[in-house]
Amino acid sequence: MMHKVLISVAAAGLLTACADVWNYEEVATQSNAGTAFDAALQKDYVALAAHEANYGDWDDTAYYTNKAKLAAAGQTPAPTAMAERELGSYTGELTAARSALVTALGAGAPSSNPTVAAKAQTSFDCWAEEAEEDRQPEHIRECKQNFEIAMNALGGAPAPAVVSEGFKVFFALDSARLSPESEATLDRVSQAFLSGSPASVMVVGYADTSGPADYNILLSLRRAEAVARGLAQRGIASEVLTLEAYGEERLAVPTADGVVEQQNRRVEVVFGG
């Protein structure tokens, strides 16, 4: 089982011996010998390895680096098996989540939507890792939310109804950066929240049709995450925030594929309860 530990390596020889299992930067440059799904897995697992290295978690850095290597070689790694982690109270929900993921992967998601399928798998692995560690609730929530968003996209789940009095935050083309106008909108959201204290805040990201559909799902997620971070900085607790992302679905202004439309590059914020 893998538990996060901070380690220091005093001997240069030991460092050299271990370096190969941590060489995610080298793996990131390798040409992929597999499918588009393998290429997306390679990229996402490298990102997870880099994240764990930043925290000094060398066990999981090696774990994700190895998965990235397998993906690069076209030897598609499987999602984290339940026996690989000590999950305690998280076992039930993660077992159900893995079953749903395996079903989606077996139903052709890696071929029909490889980028989002890879996001679902690597987010599941991230969720299981953070759940085993069980020290950073915000990281567990982030990985779980990313998994659920990707699974919703793979399953074609309908977007929630958005009420007309919700707030809208708009973005520049191919960007998840908050503009000064967006920051002002978040100020108004925060003021409304603090005056009414609603039970929940739904943050829903969207994109226009000007890029590939699978890329736009991830772009809309990044936009939702940017808004959620902005709201958290303004005093809205992360526990009440729910993130969803739907890419090109539910266009505010219906357009053909490949059309640039600012009204569709948005995040909608809706209070609930």
C-alpha cells in the first residue's frame, strides 16, 4: 500500500538508483506508441507525478510515472485496483465509482472521447490516492469532482437547469483567466451569498464550439475551477461549492460547430437551498 511520506536521500548513489522511477519529465517527452487514449493518459499521469513530486511524495511519484511509461509504450494501464489502496470508509463509494468507470471504458469511451476518458481514469486514481491518505479534504473533493465531471461528460448526463437570476462570468477565447469584469461579477456573487447564506452554490462551466469537443469539456472545467477559486477567496466555503462542466452542451446562443461566440464562453453561478 502507498502512504505519503516525506523522504530525503543523503547518498548520491541511492539517488541515482531511484531517479529512474521518478523521471516523469523524461516520460513527458516520449513519443506515444499507442492510441489517442494512451497519449492522453500519458499526459495526465505525468501531471499527477509532477504534483506528487512537488509534495515530496516519492512513492506516488513513482506510481504515476510508471503508469505514464506504460501509456507511452501503448500498454494501457488500468485504473487503480481496489486492492492497491487502503481506503477505509471511502471503500464503498470508490468501489461503485470504479465499476462505473470500467463500464464506461469498456463501452468505447477511450475511442469516442479519449481525452475525457483519460481524465476520468486519472481523476479516479487521484481520488483513491487522496482518500487513502485522508489528510487533505480539499484534494479529495477536487479529484472526486473532476472524476464526476468527466463521467457526466462520457455518459451524456443533462446539464442542470439554470435559473435566470443566476450570475454569469464570461471568458476570452480559449482562456480560463478571470478578467477585471469577471472579478467584479464575483464580488457581486460574494455579496449576494453573504447576505443570503444559501445552502449551496452551483458553478457550471461552458465553452463555445470553436475547438474540439473533448478539449472544450476540459476548458469549461478550468473555467469553473477559476470561478470556484475566486469565490473561495471571497469567503465562500468550498464545502458549499459544486462544480460541473459541460463544454459545448447547452449553448446560450445556438451556433454551428466551429463558431466563436462569447455568450457561450461562460460560467454560470446559481444558489441553491
